[in-house]
Amino acid sequence: MLAVDVLVNIYLTAAFVIPVWRSKWNKAQRLALNSSIAAMVALITSFANIVILTVQHGHQLSWVCLGSCGLDGTNPSLSVSLYIRETSSHKAL
């Protein structure tokens, strides 16, 4: 299950990012970079969730499951937001 999750995430991310990255449009390349960062953060969080679930043999408290699923969706969004703010503040200087 873990290997399938990792492989599918990498495949789908690459299927989106590679054509966009090959574009000559600078904003499209930046979109590809931001998407790659968000996908990697999501993959790491999802990987950690599945490992924890596997270690606990499928028994997990409901609040832990809810919290980990919330983090799984929030972390990529926050990472992209912070990355965009950081790069835009460097360009303003």
C-alpha cells in the first residue's frame, strides 16, 4: 500500500510537472516548481500517516486520524504559501 501510494503520487506529479516545466513561459515553470514542492510535502506527510497506521496495525484513535488527515491537506498549502511569500519578498528587494 505504501509503495503504491508513493509511486502513484510521483507518477501523477511528474505527468503534470514535466510538460509544464518544458514550457518557455517563466510563470509556468514557477507553477511547476511550486506544485513540485507541494507534492513532495504532501507525499512526506502521507507517507508518515501510512507508516504510523501500519505500525499501529490499523488501530488509530479517531482524533489522531482526523488530525493527520488535516495535516495531510494543510501542509502542502502552507509550504506553497510560504515559498511564494519568500520568493516574492526577495524579488521586491
